[in-house]
Amino acid sequence: MRSAHSGARTIEDPMTTAPLPRVSVLLAAAVLSLSSLAACSGGPVTPDRDPTGIWTGALVTDEGTCPSERDSTLQINAHDISFTPGDGSIVLKGKRLPDNSHFRARAQTKGADGKPWPMVFDAYPVGRAIGGTYGTPACRAHITLTHPTR
């Protein structure tokens, strides 16, 4: 059917029986499709919603001597976490809590004197990153870890 005024093809709106330009109908359908897709995606993935993956960052020494020359790595899977300070040979291990509000990993080795040498990593989501602290008897440091693909 053609409109008497513009010569453009039209489609009748069944609710009002008034003719609607075809471009308007297509535009409305496109906007509705995009808004539905955005609603399904739920916005950007943040570590409080889905922390799974590999996160990296450099330790910043607050006190003592810390492995801050190289990046550190936090790996989070469905049940466990591991933190490798300064990407060295010692890996701190922990269990992932279901609410994703806090991550903790620990390791204990023996010092040169044979005494226990505890290492602790505590972290929490901060926006699109994970913030945390790392400590040993000789080191206190903080860190911001980011996910390379987020």
C-alpha cells in the first residue's frame, strides 16, 4: 500500500489502523533487539560476579623486602585459587568462597634458620580489578590485579 502524501511504503498499525512508515517499524525492531541483547549481557563482567581466570599485577612494597621486580599472578578457577608472588617458584593456595567477596591463599615454608615462614595473600574485588595485600615475616605489600581480557 502507498501513502497518498509521501509515496513511501507503509504498514498499518493494527492497534490504531493508522499507517506507519516502514523505516520506523524497522528502526523500532532494531532498537528493541539491541536493548534485549544488552539486558541479557548484564553489563561488563566484574570480579564480584565472575572472578574466574588469570589476573596479573605488580606488588608494591609497603614495608621490608618484597618480590616486586616482576608481575605476580592470581589464578581463580571454580573451586580454588593460587597466587604466585613475583611469579617465583612458591605458590600460595586457597579455596574460593562462593560469594566472591574475598579471596585468601596461604603457604608456609621453612626459613634458613629452620623456623616456619608463613606467607599470606588476601584479596577482594575492586570495580573491574582485584585489590589485595601480601605478607611474610619480611614483607608487607599491596597489589592491584587486572584481567588482561576484561
